Amino acid sequence: LLDSGADLTIQHDDGKNALELAICNRKRNAAKIIIDSANWEVALNHICSEINADGENVPTTPLRMLIKVYPDLAGEVLDKCKVWKPLLEEKDVVEKEGQCETQTFGCCLWKKTDKKEEVEFDFKYLDDTFSIRSKEDGFAYKSASEDDFTPYDTKRRVVLENHPLMIMVKHQQSHLLRHPVCLALMRYKWKSLGRRVFYFNLFLYVFFLFFLTGYTMDKLNY
């Protein structure tokens, strides 16, 4: 059917597309065929709604479903989010190393190699907190023209627990957390913001500990 041009955007009555139906009905071979097809991005670029354990309406995506049901296929999707490209100029190897470029709510990291190549990591399926917007009948991806960088939910706990990385932790998918795309995302978040928060909190803790120790020693001298 895919070779004959089957439309992967068609949705069932419950709003799920072909890939999501295959996952929910435990049709692993069908899910793998869709992921291996040329139009795999069409199937991945879809959002449904589900009710979490606290009775809250949250977005769910094919990648989130794969992490829970077929983690090996989730790994194949992540493999497709890592692309090697040849460098046109040798100087680009140094200039692009460790940098990040934002492309329509996605992020690309560049890495130096001995083969004069660069690796591009696409985070649009793995880190979609700010690329999803809520609407009356569910959720949808924001368009490239939307200048809105607010999360799909104002509750930090809801956004955190529904993040694909946290789903990997909850379902103990340690091999997925070690995937190069996941490691690249965590490294980028650490370098861009995480380390600043960490060292600021560390400074406050050391500052507090210093004065607490001084106060304690002063009292003991009496």
C-alpha cells in the first residue's frame, strides 16, 4: 500500500494515524514497515491526546508510543534523526563544533570528526515542548511562521513527566537514553542552561554553608 502511495496522514475516528494504530494494536511489523518507508516523517509528525495518571489531557506522539511499546523501533527513529554530511571547507570543522542552530523548533548540533564530516541531530521529535500548542479539540504542531515559544501546558510537572526523555526513564529504557541523539540533546541543554543553574545553586549552597559554619564556630567559642 505504501508503494502505491497510501496516505499516512489519514486518521481513524479516534484521531490516530496508521503508525499510531499499529503501535496501539501491537502490530510491530506494520509499524516497522511505516518507519522504514520513505514517508516515515509524515507518520511521525502527528499528535494525539491522552489522559495521564492524574486525569490530565496531555499530547502523545508516535515516538512516545514507541518508547513505551517498541523501544527498539524508537531507536530506529532516533537513528534517522542523525545525519552525516560532508564538510565543504575544512575550517567549518572548527567553527561548527559544539554549536547549535535552531531550525523551526528543531535543533542541530555539529561535531568534529577526522573524516571532515559533520553530524546533524534533529530534535523535533525528541524535544517538542515548545513546538506543540494546545487547542480546543486537542493539540497540534505550531507552524514555522508562529512566533510563540510557550510550552503546551503551563504546569511544569505535566510538561516534565510527558517529555520523551522522562518517559524513557520511567520505562527504564536506558539504552535509548544512551543513544547519540539523546546524549546530544542533554549535552546541549547542559551547556546552554543547565550548568548555569547548577553552578548558581552550588554558589548559593557554598555561600550559605560558609556563613553557617562561621556562625557555628563563633557560638562554640563562647
